[in-house]
Amino acid sequence: MKERITLTKTKKKQLTELVEKFARVKLLIIGDFILDQYIFGKVSRISPEAPVPVVDVDVRRETYVPGGALNVGNNIKELGATVFPCGAIGRDLYGRMFLKRVKSEGIDSSGIIIDNERPTTLKTRVIAHSQQVVRIDRESREDISHNERRKVIDFCRKKVKDVDGIIIEDYGKGVISPELLKEISILAKRYNKFIAVDPKEKHFQYYKNVTIITPNKKEAYCAVGVSLEDKQVTIEDVGKRILKKIGCQAVLITLGEEGMALFEGKGKISKIPTAAQEVFDVSGAGDTVIAVLSLALGAGANFQDAALIANCAAGIVVGKVGAAAITKEELVSSINT
């Protein structure tokens, strides 16, 4: 059964009431930490050395922001909930900068593990005239060591009883592995906690029997071995295949300007139109979706209502530059627009 969702007055009221409950929610995030560097400037000429723009940097607008799993955590905190992030950074300058920013934001830092053998992941984005010109990545994609993995698991054991759910934020930087997810799944089942996954397209085999997974369209097609150009395979086919392949309860596929598609058991499919008014930057949109979806589930929403709220949140964040967080007031306003 395919259902195209529209927000009635009654539904808007129900969703708003769920958002008001976010402050009671506690979530555990396990994933890859990234330090996002933003360098802002302007372009007025092309380089004589190569056919590339020359960016005149405004040194007053160079910023560093904790990203990756911490961007999810920041979204959760800004919406009034409690978050316990867990992952690894390096023992280096960028790691110290990352940790300092986390503490200054008032986010629990006890799950941040310092790994002597790896660098802190740094993503540098150069922005000119509200457009990203280039991104530079400094990182290691090697798995964290057995000892560091045990530290992650030990932290999760301490926190799992006190949270409403678990988010897996997989950027493919070495924290998320089959061994780790096996342990986390056992804990979640023991304490009846949901697991929501923001996936890495090459790691779908890791996510067996999680509660819900939120791939974008490209990741979803890749997960079932189909090219986006294959017009004979519909998004409905892809969603059903992922449900069967992973054994999860629901799949929420984000479709950019086409909105979202939610797949649940017994063939239930919900199509959700986009809530975006204009798009400046999609970086961080997936983080916002998994954060708000998980908050809604923690507040007692069913999958469909959680997806509707997450869709409204995504519509806000793509209208901002950079991996920005949204506020409760913005979210409530978007729902009721």
C-alpha cells in the first residue's frame, strides 16, 4: 500500500506535541567524529596557474565546528534533548580543538576516546558567495584498534540503560565495524532500545536487524547493487529489497527535492513531499534527519510521524550554509506552515 502524506490541521497538532516532548529524550550516539573547518571568502578572478577560481579569504570568518556524529549530537542538544556521543579523535591539535568545542557547547564528552594511533578527521570547506568551492579531507579510514573498540563498548554499556535509543552514525572513518555493531545490537535488545542508522553505502551488510535505517537515494540503490540510471528499478523496489536484506523494521530513503519515502513491514509505503523552500547547502542534512527522526521515536512517535517531523527539519537545514543545527521554534514553525 502506497500512501502520499499531507499534513492536516490535526496531524500538525500531533507532530507539534511530539516536538514538545523532545526535552525528555536521551540518546546515545556512536560514530565517527569530524572537525569541520569552514573558510569563507570571495571569488573575483581565475588563477593564471590553472583554470580554477582564486578565493580571497576573509580571515575573520574562518571557523571550526565539531561535525560527523557530533553534528548529530549538536542537532539533538539544540532541540533541547540530552545526548551522549561516543567515538574517537586523535591526540593532535585538531583533536584538542574538537574536544574544547564540545565542552564549550555543554555536550557530554566522557565518551570521546583519544586514539594515539590515528589523526583527528578534518574536513576543510572553502565557501565563496554562499557556494562551496572545494573540500579538502585529512583522515584515516583504518578501523580503530581492538582496545579502542572495547572502550566504545564499555561506554555504551554504562549508558544504554539510561537512554531512549541509539544512533549509529557511520562515515566510514573506522569506528563502526561488524564486531562493534554485534555488541551494540545485543545491548539494545537486552534493554529494549531502538537503533537508528545513518549508513555508509559500503557497509550495509553491517546493519542486520537494526530498527530503522536512513540512506539517501544513491546509498539505497548502491545497497542493492543497482545503478541510479537503471530506470527499470523503482525506489519502491529498492526500499522493499533493503527491508528484506537487512531485516530492519523500517527504511527511510531521503530523495532530495522529491522528499522522502518510508518503507515499513507488510508492504506499507509512505511518500512524503519535500518541505524545503530553497536549497543552499545539503551538507549535514542527513545528520539532521537521523537526529530528529530519533528524537521523535524517543518521544513516542510511530515511524510515519517521526519521518514527517524529520522531513520538516531537513527542509529547514538545507536552506542554511554549512552543517547547521535547527531550533525547536524553527521546527514547530515548519510543521505548522
